[in-house]
Amino acid sequence: MTRSRSFTRFQRWTAKLRRRHLRASLPEQREGELLLLEPAASLRSQGWTRDLSLDLDELQDGRL
């Protein structure tokens, strides 16, 4: 790889890292993403409890 090509690749890589860092620091939602009002761990645990309760309901309905 020539020196100018490697320099260009390095510049593109650093620009990519800079963009990632800037996007991560933005507080507002990005286009096409849902705005999370609660922390992800809380949403995940609510989903698990909902799934478990639905599974229990299905088991109880099958036995009756």
C-alpha cells in the first residue's frame, strides 16, 4: 500500500470514529429510531415478565 493510500484510509477511519462519538453523544433520537423513555434494562425485564405471564396463562388454560 502506498503512503498516500494508507494516509487516506487512516483519515477515513478517524472520521468514522469521530462520527460515531458525536452520534453517541446526541441526546435526541435519530431518524428512524424510537426514543426510549425508560432504560433498556427496565424495558427488557418488563418484556420478560410479560412473556412469562403469557406462558403461564397458556399453561393454565390448557389444564382447565
